[in-house]
Amino acid sequence: MRNHAEISDIELLELLRGGDDKHAFNEIYARYWEKMYGAAYKRLRSTEVAEEIVQDLFTDIWLRRDSLHITTSLPVYLFSAVRYRVINYIHHELVKNNYQQTILHSTRDFDNSTEELVLLSDLNKRIKTQVNLLPEKCRAIFELSRDEHKSNKEIARSLGISEKTVENHITKALRRLRTSLGSFF
């Protein structure tokens, strides 16, 4: 058996395409893995990503070993392949980050005012319906308080009743509204 460590890169590539592919591949891997890793790491500063890029490169070489035709020297080919893979990775990361930023900004700027207006309109209709179902005196006091923004003292004076009675009617109206509108929230 030949010592693959003494064989040139050109001969290793020929052996890789020929029948001695496993031993030739192992020698190429042993010669260049660390250099390719260093090149990837220098640009990315990430151990995991650099290892992944180099592993993908050598996996691709192994899978294409029968049809692999390198027109330059093996080191030039490998460094170029690593460089392009690093560029593709960086490009992919930029696109991913831009997409994430776009999504982040679009969700922050999402305008759902139409939906909110519809919900507010529905709520106002339900409140008016429930207020109309209140007993007449209770409804009149509630409307003076909420629609005309009168104080309890002003309502009591204008209707000739005590402030405590006004408070009781407003409390009664609010309790009934809370109970009847509870399902809305």
C-alpha cells in the first residue's frame, strides 16, 4: 500500500476520482482541513460556523469525487471554495437579519385602528342597550353623570334627592352594566 502523505495533490485527486478514493480523500482532508478552518474562522470569528462550512466543503468534495475536475491547484480551489461559502453564509445572515428587522418593525407599526373602531362601536351599542334597560330613575341619574359629566352634588340638587341616593343609583347602574357586559371583555 502506498503512503498517501508522500503523494502530490494532483495524484491524490486522480486517486480520488479513481478507485482509491477513501484513502486519497482522508489525505486531502488531513492536509487541508485545519488551513480551511483557519481561513473560515478568520472571516467569521465563529468556531461552529467555520467548522460547519469546512465540513460542508469536504462533504461536497466526497459526494462529487467521481465528477470533480479542479483546473487550479488544490489549495487555490479549496481556499476559493471556503471564501465563497463564507460569502454565501454572510449574505444569508444579512438577508435573515433584514427580514427579522422588517418583521419586527412591521408588527410594531401594525395599524389595527379599523378593527379597534369596530370593537368600540360594538361596545358603545351594547352599553346604550344596557343603559336603556335600566330603571328610569337609575338611567336618568347615570346619563347625567356619564353623558353630561355632572357631579353627584349637581345631580342631587337638580333632582331634589340626596347625594347618597345618587351614589346608590350610579353604583347600581355600574354593577348591572359590568354584569351584562362581562362577556364582551
